Amino acid sequence: MVKKLKITQIKSSIGYKQKAKLTLKALGLRKMHQTVEHLDSPSMRGMLNKINYLVKIEESS
């Protein structure tokens, strides 16, 4: 079974580096408290580890 990740933006990207803002955009997050679902993969985990201070991650199946 493929795991999915629920990713919610919990902090504003204002005042953070451009790279962090671009990572949020690549994940599809545009607003605070917006939630998106993505498949769990090593590349997705790498992106989330870089911006773990801006997002909340929940595993779902």
C-alpha cells in the first residue's frame, strides 16, 4: 500500500529564504493552514526536511 503525506503550512514564509518559499510553492502550498496530499517518497521527505519549521506533516494511508 502506498503511503500518503498530509502537509499543512503552519507558519508564514515571510522573512525566510527564497529557497524555502520556492519549496513551499513546489509543494503546492500558497496560504497559511492550507493542506495538500502527496505520495511518500525520498525526494518528498527531503523537501519536507528542508522546511520542517514551516509545515506540519501527518502520515495517512
